[in-house]
Amino acid sequence: MTHRSTNILTILILVGLVAGALVGEYGLHAAGAVVGNDHWLKATGDLVLIRPLKLLIIPLIFFSVISGITRIGDPSKLGIVGGATLVYYLATMFMAVTLGTVLVTWISPGVLAPEIQESLRETAGNFAAGETATRSLGSAWMNILHQLIPVNIFEDMVKVRPLGVIVFAIAFGLALAAGGDKTKAARDICNACFEGLMILVRWVIWLTPIGVFFLVAWTVGKIGFESIVGPLGKYMITVLIGLAIHGFIVLPLVLWLCTGMKHHPYRFMWRMKRALMTAVGTDSSSATLPVTIDTAEGEGECSKRAANFVLPLGATINMDGTALYEAVAVVFLFQLFGIQLEFGQLLIVVITATLAAIGAAGIPSAGLVTMVIVISAVNMNLTGSPNGPLPVAAIGIIIGVDRILDMCRTAVNVWGDAVGAKIITRLAPD
Ligand code: ASP
């Protein structure tokens, strides 16, 4: 994409975001419109942007990972790149979740006047816990392991389970790299397919401004900005402060240190803005993935080898924003039910929230669902039963304002992936 068209696109996405927020707030929310999940604004946003982007996710993951692996080639180098990528994911998620836990314990957003606590607790019943309530820590591990060792790659593709597709693509990419001349044709085909897909991505990307407009208008119309000053305001602000510290201070610092202080982190953030704004608009790291790859390889100047490997993997497992959010939300809910967690329980929150973030898919509200794992684990520690003292249905309390937080945490998730790609570019340049 030329420099000029990139700039035009960026401006259009920004206009879409701002116009969507204004229409949502003043045209719908303030006007008292009833905006449900089946509202036409959301349906249009899905049709215009989410579905076309989703269409690209699986083919893109498949070919980009293979192309990334075969480009890296040398197995020992691959080991270093793979190891460094995993260390980066885990370390930054751990930092995010620790930051969230410290902030929520310190700010204590759930310690409110008794009557407010009571009225909030009453809303808990609205959450249909259903099947999710039965999820436990053991089954969460098993679920991740099953995805990591797939039995039918086509089933994973059909059901859009990226982890299995990634594992297969890594293994197949390694085999193609090891095959030398015999597999050269297949390597070339995969690289060419990847290039073709990226052209398709660049066409679809032009739909982003319109899609973002509809989706943001729907979200803001439904929730309204005033929720920030409502009874859940302190909780939302705690999450937002945590995300801001992680996104604007921690990750830039990590980038700066890990690239030998050569890269200006905020300049890189600015260059990644197209992907970050798309993340805000779509609430989904997976749907944003095509844009993230395009932006990282273009304006972000990440190497193809690093971007193709780190970004698809990152969109699925590296979720700093989600990890931080899960920690804040769970501790907040316990506070609301009058339980102050102690150090040991906070440690359980840190560990399980990281796991829950890894297990969360890169789709809207995924973090809200996997939070059940964290709640059950802490309940288990407190009473020996996963079902109390905090009922899983308590998640219903925060469901109403989740989408706005989801926009912000998804942006931090994507930013974390981009920082990873930039750092790994050092190990796998060009
Ligand atoms: N929406 C987030 C993402 O796609 C996941 C979540 O926290 O719900 O990255």
C-alpha cells in the first residue's frame, strides 16, 4: 500500500471511530433508544467488516505461519525465535496480570457503600452461566492441550480453532524447511498463497472505516459513556488505568530495552495505529490479525519472518490486556461480595488469569467467559468447592459494561503482539 493511501485509510478509520461514538452517544444512548444485541447497527457492522475479516483468518494463519517458518529455515535459529517468542508472551502477560492485581487491591473498586453493593449483586442473576459454570481449572488445561494436539486439522479449520491450525502449520512448515530441494515447490506455493492473501487483505481493509463506524455506534449506543460515572465506574476506571499503564509504559519500556534502546516505542505505536484502531472497532484480535500483519510489515517495518510467526500465534495466545482485565474483574467481584483476597489467593488469581487469557479466543467477550476458571480456582481455595462463595453468575454484574472495556483490552492485546513482532525482528531480520 502506498504511503498516501495508508494515510487516507488511517484518517477514515479514525473518522469512523469518532463518528460512531458520537452517533452512539447522542443519536442513540442519550435519545433513550433501545439497543439490543440484534440491533441493525451491529448486524451491519458484522456483515460489512467482521465476516469478511473472519473469512481470512484461517487461510491467513495457515499460510503466514508456514511462510514465516520456512523463511526462518535454519532449525537452531527457529528454536531461538520460538523460545524467545514464548518467553516474551508469558513474561508480558505475567507483568500485566500482576499490575492488574496490584491496582485492584490498592484502589479497591468493589468496596462500595453497602446499598450500592447490594443493588449490584442483585443484577448478578441475569447472567446465564449455563455450560460455562461447569468449567474448571483442570478442564481448562485439558481444553488447551486438546487444541494443541489436534486430531483433525480440517475440523479445526471448520470450527475456527486457530491453535490447532497453528500447531499443524508449524509442524508442516518445519517439514517443508527440512525437505530441502524436494519440498521447494511447496514452499514457493505457500509463500505465493500468503502474498495473494495479503492482497485480498488489503482490499478488505478498505471496509474497516465503515464497519468500525457501525460497531462503535452500536456499542456506545448500548452502554453509553456515562457508565464510567455509574456504580461500576470505579471498576471500569481501574481496568482502564491498568491498560493505560501497561500499554503506554510497560510495553514501550520492554520494547525499548529489548531492542537495545534503538527503537522509539511511541513512534512504533503511532505507526501501528491502523491495527490498534481496528482492534478498538472490532473487539477481536483474530479479526484484526489481517490488519495487524499488514500494518506491522508495512508502516511498522517488522520483518516478514518475525511478523508471520509472532502475530498469528500472538493473536491467539498472547493477551496482555485480557490477562490484566481478568485479574481486576475477579478481585473486584470478590470485593463486592465482601471478600478481601489474601496474598495466596491473589497468587492463584495471577496464575489462573494468565492461563485464562491464553485460553481465551481472540473474539469479543472471550475474556468474560474464561474468567469462570479464575473464579472457580479462588473459590476452590477458599471453601474447597468451585461454586462459592462467589457464584459464577456474579459475572452478570459486569457484563453490561464489558464491551467498552473489551475495545480497550483488545487494543492492548494487539499492541502486545506488535511489540513482540518488533522485538523478534531483531532475531529474525528481513
Ligand atoms: N476481545 C479480546 C480479543 O479478541 C478477548 C477478550 O478479552 O475478550 O483480544
